[in-house]
Amino acid sequence: MTDSPSSQSADLARRTSEAYDAALEVIAAVEPRVAEATRAELADQRASLKLIASENYASPAVLLTMGTWFSDKYAEGTIGHRFYAGCQNVDTVEALAAEHARELFGAEYAYAQPHSGIDANLVAFWSILAHRVESPALEKHAVKNVNELTEADWEELRHDLGNQRMLGMSLDAGGHLTHGFRPNISGKMFHQRSYGTDPETGLLDYDRVREAAREFRPLILVAGYSAYPRRIDFAKMREIADEVDATLMVDMAHFAGLVAGKVFTGNEDPVPHAHVVTTTTHKSLRGPRGGLVLATEEFAPSVDRGCPMVLGGPLSHVMAAKAVALAEARQQSFRDYAQRIADNAKSLADGFLSRGAKLVTGGTDNHIVLLDVTSFGLTGRQAESALLDAGVVTNRNSVPSDPNGAWYTSGIRFGTPALTTRGFGHDEFDRVAELVVDVLSSTTPKTTSAGAPSKATYTLEDGVVERTRAASAELLDKHPLYPGLELT
Ligand code: PLP
């Protein structure tokens, strides 16, 4: 078995090349432009310095698993209990994905059907509502399911389901839209309040979380983030949840690879502390695009009803790929990889700090580095575009109490999972910091017609794009993506 895209044997790499060549020929016979775009995507991914914190490179084994006839099979229901005939092979792969997930994360129960992180969160929300709100109502009315309720009782239950509270991390502190924010359905379903970080340190302040929880008394306390560069003490979060009778839900979409790789243990591992844990499988976990829900025995029966409660037919080909990726994540080599992700983030952060740049929270202890670009006189939008011009792929992000708002922002989020998969180490990440600082120092906002600095447009000093692209190419050539994979 391969443990990473960069460690395939020469023979396996040759056969992978043949497999992709054949596949692209078959595709080209129907729609050559799709085959061409697929080739171009590989070339682009190989040639760019990918620092997007939520992206990675899955192994050929994971990618190949997704391109099969499992895609054609409907399998609504759960393992061994489907609404369609002929699901024995889907049962096999879903059970394998769940078994690997349970054993890898030490979870009592795992559900492999969610199609994405958003879907995993929806399953979690509705499972918690089903367990905490719907089940007691059914018990109170002495009925087994909602169809047996009278119209009046049903209306009362619908009202109760739609009037629950959620407390999650604020967006500008690094929380995610699905944690109760209005543009997302979670913000329409729940009354939401958020907790932020300490204005001085940028760190999560558990006393403030406790205070907000005591005042707001949420049904669900959400922990987890998309852009917070630090670890969380989940034992403390559980203590807070218990104090106000809330359910602790942790969204570990970003850092699941660090949990799987045992970089986060004890209080930093959410699984022993949370009632329900959700994740994506494609970020630091390095699997196919998809979601996963882990739960305690108590919540398992309601999570198990994710389909049809929230989801349609599961993506069986992706569940099969999740099983392969989770099997990879159980290898010692994945633990080494996860440790390197965190070590490399420190190298990148130190590289920025030693060159005078400002970081949110002053550093990192996970896979994320959040650079405050105001010290370069730029908005996040300008910095993101200037870096992209120079072949450095990142994304702009709010910083706490962002003066430039959520569109222009003042930050750039960097992540180390993808380039760590390519084999980058300390020296390479230090060089990346040098290149980024060079580009940002060479970028100047244009002036608007009103004489103010623009938030969007900028000029780049001559030569910076060329020298950055050349330096990146040198780094990337030393650490090829999918080494040995050659398309004809
Ligand atoms: N949760 C968190 C914390 C995320 O960062 C993301 C995606 O960026 C999601 C959920 C949603 O995942 P997906 O894009 O797979 O729906």
C-alpha cells in the first residue's frame, strides 16, 4: 500500500501512469476537452506553490478508488439496512470506512456517508436536534415517530426544533460559516451567538466562552475553526458544555489529520471529549472530498439516520475512497507526516517572524499560519492577488476585529499540509516565508481617484514575479508531485 503520493515505488508509479493514460484516452474519446482540462489541472497543481490550508494531494490509490462503478449504485439507508436491493458491496466499503474511522480516532461510532463537511455538520445538527428535542417530544406524547403526532403537537415540535440556540467561534476569530452564521442554513435554523478571542493575544479565552455559554445557554456549543492557528483544550470546552447542559460538537474539518496522526492528544484530541465530532476527509486527513461524523453511543442512533434525515443516496465510490484514505492514515508513515505538518508550520511562522512580519496569535501550533498583512500596507485581497501573480497560491482571510471587513480582509491564511505531502521540510518553508515577504514588500497599493490607497488594486515592482516564480520552480522541482507519474 502507498502511504503518500510521494512514496510510490517506481513500478507502481509506472503502472499508475499507464492507468491514467488509459483513463484519459477513454475520456477523450467522448469529450476531449475534459481530458485536456484534467491534464492541465495536473500540470497546474505540479507547478504551483500550494499553501491553501484546506487543500492537500490525495494518493493515487485514493484518487483511483473514486473512478469506479460504485458511483452507479444507489444505497440509501445504513449498513445492512438499505432501501435498495443489491447493496452488499456498498455495505462492505461503508463498513470498512466506518471501522477504520472508529479505530483511527478511537470513536464509539462513525458515519461515513456525508458528502462534504457542510453535510457532516448538517447531519450533526439534526442528529442533536433529533436526540435532544424530537425524542423527548415523542416520549411526552407517547408516540414512536413524528407521523403519529397530532397536527397541533407537530406544530409545537416544529416550533421547538426551529428555536434552538448555538454558540460557536466568531468568523473573524477563525470560526466557520456553518457554525451558525446567517448566510449559511445553520444561521437560519439556530439563534446564534459567537465567542471571540482575546483582543490582545488573539488566543481563545475560555472564561469568555464560559461567560457567553452561561448567559446564552445554547443547545449546541460548537468548537472548531477554519483559520485559528492554535490548538484547543477540548476538555475545558466539554466542562463548559456540561455546565450549561449543552451538547459539545467539534468540527475538526481542518485539523483531523493532526488528530489522526496523534499530534493532538489528551485534551487537544476532541474525540474523547465531544458528544459529536464532524470532519472533512480531504484537508489535512488527505482523503477524497467528503465528510465524516463521529459520535458517542448516545448520539449514534440519530446520526445513523443522516440518510434520509438530511442526506440522499451516499456517494459509494467516495465512501470506498474514504476507506482507503483512512487505512493510509492508520500507518506509522501518516503519523510522521502529521508531525511534519505541525513542525513545518512552525518553520513557516518562524520564517515570517524572523523577517519582521506580524502573525495573528504571534505564531502557530497547528497547520495554519495567519499573516496580518496590514504591516505591509496591504489588504488581504491585494496580498492574495500579488502572491498569485508570483505563483504562490493562498487565500485571504479576516483577522480578529478586521479593519478591512470580510471581503477585503487584512490577513493571508497559509497551511502546510499540501507542501508537506510533497516533501517540503524546514528549509523549504523558511524559503517560502522569504519569498512571500519579498513579494509583499514589493507590492504597493494604487491610489484611488479620491486620493486614498486602493483596497483592491496594486503595483508590483519589476522583476519580483520572475524571481519568485524561478525560486518556487526550484523548490517544486526538488519535490515533485506524484513522482514517476508521467502522462504521454
Ligand atoms: N467546517 C470547516 C471548519 C471548514 O473549514 C469547512 C471548509 O472549508 C467545512 C466545514 C465545509 O467543508 P466542505 O467544503 O467539504 O463542505
